[in-house]
Amino acid sequence: MKRKLAIAFGIAALSAGTLASAPAALADSSEASPRATYFTLYQFEDKGGEHKGFASGNDDRSLGDTYWTGTRTIMEDAASSMTNNTSRNVTVREGKDGDRCAGQVYHAVKNTSDMSFKNNHFDNEASCLYFS
Ligand SMILES: [Ca+2]
């Protein structure tokens, strides 16, 4: 954590070219770092719209009662892109069979992003996810 903040600060300081921007740089890095270790689903392509991050190992077997962050909008069948910055693969599926995930499968490989689920035939399908 501290190392990542230091790196982010260093980059921000370099691009700003002055230490006068130090407080702003710290605010930016603290905002970015929580998502760095999350599997994040986004409402639209290209990481657009609402988002929701899942900490590594934090399975959610029913997105039918999960809200996009900061909203009262259910996220089931509405995700269109993702970033998986965790060190674990995530399996996302289109449906449920009792308490189990079921139906079409989407594999979110660790440390990858996918800017569109459309070419995976998985746009607006995500209903259930678990880390492996
Ligand atoms: Ca894709």
C-alpha cells in the first residue's frame, strides 16, 4: 500500500513538475488505490457508467440484490466491461440455479481488463460471480 502510494505520488509529481501539487497528488492516489486490488464491473463499455468493485475472494452469487456503488440500481444483467486487478481469476455467469451460479460462463482472467463484453456474447448478462 505505502509503496503503491509512493509510486503514484512520484508519477504525479513528475508530470506536474512541481512539489506545489503535492496535496492534490496525494488525494488522487488515495482515490485510485482501493480499486487497484478489486475485480470491478462497469455498467457500460470502456469502463463507463456505474461501477462496483469486489475485493479478492468476495464472491457474489446473486447480483440481483447488489447495487452499483453509490446507487439504488440493481446491477444484475447490466454489466458491459470489467477490470480484474486481483491476483485471482473470476468466473462470471449469466444465471443461478438455487444458490449456485449457472448458465453461460465468462472468464475474467487475473490482472486483465475487457472494455466490452459484446464480443464475448456476455453483454448485460452478469448475474453471479466467484473467485477461483
Ligand atoms: Ca470482450
